[in-house]
Amino acid sequence: MQRLGFIHDMMDVKVLILYVAARSQYPMTTQEIYELCYQDDCLSYFDVCTAIPEMVKSGHLREVEEGKFEITDKGRQDGELTADSIAFTVKQRAENAVARFNRQIRRSSFVKTQIIPRESGDYSVVMSLDDEMGNLMTLQLMAPDQRQALRLSKFFEKKAEPVYNLVMMELLEEEDSDED
């Protein structure tokens, strides 16, 4: 019986990994590579786990930090030559997945939180929002327990921009009404 989908052998797995790695702006873990490449039901996590060490050995990928990989110049060149063999729908889905990954990693570099235990037994949660130019806002709140500190941290990571916009709107609203 003929296998459906793009992935038929290990070469297809490697071609897809090169395609994804060439479009990623950040180093990726094996799990992230798998998730970005999983655009075809024929791909398995074990295929990716087998392909990555082989691609590092062949010089197509390099490990830049513990467990994180990026494409090499050789991998980029070979990926350009083989990209046409990838099915159009698989390419499109992979490109969309990589674009979401790049946005997510970029955003996480601008939103930072830190939980600091205090002597009194409560916690300080320091939350900051940056952009390309520098720090936009740093907010420090007290949380009575670690659970609430973790919740503050988690929700700030999700809602940093709306919090910043709300603070700006609230602080500048009075200024706008004073001008009337």
C-alpha cells in the first residue's frame, strides 16, 4: 500500500528539518523542531530524534547551546536546493508554524518576570515590558503567597501589552481632559 503524505523516508525528514531551520530566527530544541515539522501525519518524533544527530554530524545543523540547534551555512545551501521537493501544502503549514514560533520567541524576549521571596514570607513580582529601544515599563507588585506570585507572573506574560496600554491610558486620560 502506498504511503500518503510528504514523508516517505529519512531524507524527506531531513529536507523538512532544513526547510524549517532555515526560516527560524532562533535556535530550537528537538521538541520545537518536531512541532514545527509536524505538518504531515507520516512524521514521527523518533524520526526527528534520529535525523538531528545525523545532521549535526554532517554539518547541516549545529548545537549552539545545550539541546538547541540552528542551521549552518552548508545546511542553508543544501536546504535551498532541496526545498522544491517539499509538497506545497506542507511548506505553507511549516512556514506558518515557524512564523508563529518566531513571533512567540521574539515576544518572550520583551516580556520578563521575576519572583523574589521577601523576608516577611510574601513575594515581590517584578514584571517588565521592553521593546527594541529599551524598557517601556517595570512594575513591582507584592503577592501574599507563592501561588499568587506565580499567577501574577503567568498572566503578565500573557497580557503585558494590554496592561501597559491600560496604565498609559489611565495616566494620560486626565491630561487629555485638562486640555479641554
